[in-house]
Amino acid sequence: MAAIVAEKLTKVFNGFKAVNEVSFEVKEGEIFGFLGPNGAGKTTTINMLITLMKPTSGHALVAGYDVVKEPEKVRGKIGVVFQDQSIDRELTGWENLWLHGLVYGVPRSTLRQRIRQLLKLVELEGFANTPVKKYSGGMIRRLEIARALIHRPEILFLDEPTLGLDPQSRAKVWDYILDLRKEHGMTIFLTTHYIEEAERLCDRVAIIDHGKIIALGSPEELKQSIGGELIYLKVSENPSLYSAFLEKLSDIQGVLSVKTLGNRQLSLRVKSASTTIPAIFDLAQAAGVKISEIKYTKPSLNDVFLQLTGRALRDEEASWRDHARLRTQARWRR
């Protein structure tokens, strides 16, 4: 049985489709990722799956239960780490876990031992009695993961689990996520806009943009779907010369496709970059076009997103980091 099933799941806000008929299945024991930029519909999808929002249409099953008809049963089977911090900063780490365990009905006789085990898992034993307001951002995230596991859920939802963390803290969280799957066979559904996070963690990835899933598969399958190698170049000449150059690029042997990215930037999918690049320079020289930038890469998930949407997912990252930093600063000033 699939751990999660979504069929034409849709959410509309005042006529705007934040999630537009998304359909997918998550297998038991896999790490499944939603990869996409800010506003793509990732968090809205999670909120429907964890019963915080009712779908406008479509339906979903989580751990075999309908998210609309059986929300309480769904909640008993899941753990959630929200995008925004939701921990009580005035309490200690131990107190946060204790209260959360009681809410989920964990017997007091086993709760103490379970808290000790989880604090050890996330390397916070030495900070159990420290108020959370003295924790770093990475420590708070690790405590939130421990809290989500206190009742031993079958499925763990992680909404942007490393947003705003420094690279070292992010790597630590990645290790915990992989250990959960390895040691406990836990099903994990995560959202992210970090290319490296999706490639490192996910067995399968659904790329989502403007509320729609535009590609789904393992990271390698998605990258192989592009085929060949990718060349990116930028030219700086007058429009008439550029147009003539662009028309002839597809005629170069080994060029599989040419995509314009705006501002006289191009991406070429080719069989072999090493043999195609010299031919590109020869063509540019004959056309009187100057190449100001050129690079080539093996396909990445960012390239998949670029080929499907015409823009790079990495372009969204700076705004995400700024948003996270400003949001955190505003919260901590209170």
C-alpha cells in the first residue's frame, strides 16, 4: 500500500489555484521530495496532506486514511516539522518534548526514555535543560525533528527543513533524515527549493511550479530525461547578427536542441560539449557574433527546471534566504 496517495488535489484561494490538480503516490519507506521555488504550491500541498487545509477538489489518502473524512486518524500517523519555527522558546528542550509527548498520549512510563533517545539522536543531550531561546537556529531545527518523532509516526512531513540554516547545520539535518529512513524505514515527505537537498536525500522528486507538477522521477531519471550535456552561452552583438547566428546553431552536428533564455542567453543540449564548443565558436566568428560567456555542465535538477520553465531554480534562492532572514529577525525582536 502506498503511504500517500493524491489524486487531482486542488486548492483555490479567491479564484487563484495555488495547487492545480496534483497527482502522485509516495511509496512506504521512501524519501519523496517536492522541489520548486517560492509560491510553487509546496507548503499548500503539505497543509492539505496533514489536514490543516481542506482541498477545494480532489482527494488524498495518508497512511490509508482520507485527509478530509478521517483527519484525526491521519494526525495520529504523522509527524510534522513546519517551515516556520513552532517551538516554545521559553521552555527547555526537555519540556518541549515532554509536553508534545503528553499531547500525543505517550505513556509517562515510556516518555522519559523516549526523550532521552531522541535528544541523543539529534545531539542535544547536553542542552536538555537549556531554554530554547538560547539555542541556535540549527539546534532549534534538530529539536523540532525530535519533537515530530516523539509519538513514533509512520510518516514524517518536513516543510523546507533547512531553510535559513548555515551549511554545517544543513548537513547535520540531512544526516538525521537519512538515518531515520535507514534505521526505521520511515516514509518522509519533504519540500525544498535547494537543488543539493533534493539530490542528496530524495529517492524520487516531483518538480512543482505554479501549482502543477511538471516532472516526476528519481533525480537521475529527471537528469537523464534532458539527455546529453548542456552548454550555456551569452552573446553580445546587434540583433540582426544574433538572429542569423541563432538560426544556424541547430544545424551544428551534435546539437539536440536550442533554447533561448532571454537577454541573448542560450542553452544548448548537445551530444558532446567538447566537440560542439569549437563549432559554436567557428559559427560565431563567421556570423560576426561575439560570445561573452560560455560554460558546459552535466545535467542537474536545476537544468531540468530551466529546460521545463525557461528560468533557473537557483534564481529564486536569494529571495528565499532574504525572506527567511528578515522573518527570523522580526520574530526574535518580539
